[in-house]
Amino acid sequence: MAHVEIYTKAFCGYCARAKTLLGQKGVAFEEFDITMGGEKRAEMLKRSNGGSTVPQIFIDGTHVGGSDDLARLNREGKLDALLGL
């Protein structure tokens, strides 16, 4: 199974939607809460080439984008393969 990382903020509906989709797939993920900024926010900005909105999602180290991107991959039938399902 793939290693999934997701950068989130508190009270973020898009973050909740992405985490729900991953949960429905039975995928464990590593979550980084950047609500208060800090080094994890700086790390996210660097890894996502300046992507400042949340969530920012990475599968096996590859940036896949945000919640809408994750949902699109799922609709297109590409998400399961990325997740190793």
C-alpha cells in the first residue's frame, strides 16, 4: 500500500472531504496539521511548489494536489492504482 501524506488545517471542509475519501478506501495516511504554520507549513510550500491551500496531498512522495484533485483521480479510476489497491 502507498504511503499517503496530507497537510491540513483545523475546520477545513476540503481537508475533511479528502480524509473521508481516503478512509472510505481503507487507506492510512500521515497527517500534518499546519493550522499554526511553522516548519511543516514551510515544508508543504516547498514540496508542493508553492501550493498554499489545504489540503496538499502526496502519494508515495508525489504531489497529487488538493481535495478536488484527489476526487478527480477517484472519478477517473486512477486513484486505486496510485494507492496500490
